[in-house]
Amino acid sequence: MIPRSILRVLAAVAALAGLAAYATIMLRGPQGINTLQEKHRQIRALEEQNANLLRDIEAKKRRIDSLTNDPSAQAVAVEKEQRKVHPGETRFDTPGARITTPGGTKESQ
């Protein structure tokens, strides 16, 4: 018969081996370290995307504020809009020619 002290040591070694095997399976399995690292990469990418979107929002707020309160910015924006050619339209620009605006006033180009 095997003495009890040896059985205790064998039981402890078996328990530690079982825990080591379980930990290895859990860390390398579908919910393991690789998945955790991928989630952290996704989180960093989304945080960066959120920061970029917040910067865009702030720039657009400044643009709106500028267009609301600055007449020169409004004039520039209107001029840009008037120069756009929409699909199906043809634009003919003649340097120095006077054109009639939709309001009926004359201006030179």
C-alpha cells in the first residue's frame, strides 16, 4: 500500500496539472488572449475614429458660427456656391462681362 503522504503529493501534482491544462485551454481558446487583443485593437480603432469625428464636428461648428456671424465668410460661401455647375447645366464665363443676378442687380465677373 502507498503511504498517504505520497498520495497527497500525487493529488496535489494532479490538481496543479489539471489547473495548468485548464488555464492553457482557456487562454488559447475562442475567448482567450488572441480574442482579447483583437478586441483591444478594435477599441483603439473606434476611439481613434470617434476622435476624428469629434474634430470634424468641431470644425463644422466653427464653420457654421463663421457663416452665421461673419459677412465676409458668407459672401465667400455664396460666391463659391454660385460658381458650382450642377449636372445638366452648361456654364459660359466671359471675363469682365456684366451678368444679371437672380435678384435683378448687375455685377461684373
